[in-house]
Amino acid sequence: MPLEFDNISIQGMSTSFKVKKDGKYGWYNTKGREIIPTIYEELDGYGSMFEPKYKGLYKVVKNGLTGVIDTNGIRIPIEYDRVYSIYDGKNFVAGKDNKLALYDLAGSQILPLEYDRIYESMTPECKTLI
């Protein structure tokens, strides 16, 4: 691991590290190989042993805008005010200018950025994404 960083933190029981240099964040593996470039104002990994479906997905902020990336590139464009996963574990809600869009885990847009609310109804009788 190069000694060029301001901060290096182990993320859970992972074999990778979140790094910080000059106020920007990136991700490296234990061999010192860059996984995510150190260019983001914020960077958080989604995956854990409890949420394996999100493994390899990272929520990022760049130039004040939020998106989701993986090691191959952008999954959800870095153009939103906020992005969050919802309880169904299969989708993300992205918001900008008080409107919401829906994306799946692969980054395909399911609903365009035009909704005031997107939520899921979970009752024993019905599990519906609205």
C-alpha cells in the first residue's frame, strides 16, 4: 500500500481499503492496486456480508452531485442530489430538484426523473413498489 495517503481505513471485514488524499476518497485492495480512483468528495461501499447483493457498488459524490459506481464505471449517473437504496434490495431511488427516479442494481433506469414520491408498501398481503 503506497504511503501517499492522508488516511487509510479498513472497511468492515473486507480485503480493501478506503483511502483519503488531499480531501478526496478512493478505494484500494490489499495489494495496493487502485480499485476506485481517489477523486471523490465522498465514497461509501454498499456491500457487506449482510447485503451481498450490493457488493462492489459504491455511492459517490463528485462536484457536489451523487451517483453509484462499480469498478467498471458508472451505474447511476453522478448527477443527483441524493441516491439511496430501498428495502426491496433490488432498486435505488435517485433525486434531483425535488423529483425522483428509480434505477435497478444494474443501473438501468426503471422510472424517469419525474416522480414526487417513490416508496414501497410492505404488508403481509402485498409487497409492492409504488
